[in-house]
Amino acid sequence: MPRADFYLIAKPRFRDEPLLLVCELAKKALAAGQPMLVLARDAAQAERLDDLLWSFEPDAYVPHQIAGLEPEDGGGEEEEADVLIAPPEADVPLRPLVLNLRDAAVEGAFDRVLEVVPADPSAREPLRARWTQYKARGFDLNKYDM
């Protein structure tokens, strides 16, 4: 049964920069040996996340790249990145683990989706609707305060 995990932002450092939570979740996925696909809301968010993944922790290295961009050295396949960040214009296949930053529920086949819930209560309504959508699709639902 597929899973949907909702991470509710509570800590001040995640409130100030919600993408830091995405970095933490990417680091956990990497430690668990699970390649992750991050569905970014737009190209600017993808770039911001790309930058943060380099700098969010001095000792952490999370291999990542933005889908559709050529690797710097010109070689290698983009599928090799443990964390693949996909702006909406990038057409990439889903991975078993998907982190969704977009405005709609993820469609398609995957094992687990992570949803980041904003700290601002007024911004949570779309995620309540998404919870209901995943529940209707038979997902196992979990909620975590972060």
C-alpha cells in the first residue's frame, strides 16, 4: 500500500526556510539508500533547493541535480543523482520516493510521497484537500510535526 507522509512545519528554522526541511528529508532518504525525486513548484524553487543542498550542513553531502540540466562535466546520466529536483517543465519518471512541493497531489505510481505542510495555517487548506485525495486512493497516511 502506498504511503503519504505529511511533515508539518513547526520549528523556527523550518518556518524561516521551509526548504531546509526538504534538505533534511533528502539527507534521511540518502542515508536509507532511497533515491528521491523532488517535484519543485517552479524553476526558481528548484535552483534555491539546489543551492541549499550544497550548504545546509557543513558535513552533509547529498548528491543531487536539477532534471533537464546537463551535469557539469558533460558526462553521466541525470538518473544517477540520488536526489533529482524536477521543475514542472522537466518530464521525468516518478521514483518510488517522491517529495512534492507542487500545488496538486502526485498522480502515478510510486511507493511513498512526502508532503511539506507550511507553518502558516491559512496556507494549509490545499494540503488538507490533498490528505483527503490520498486517503480516497487508499494510501496509508502519516503526520509528523517538524
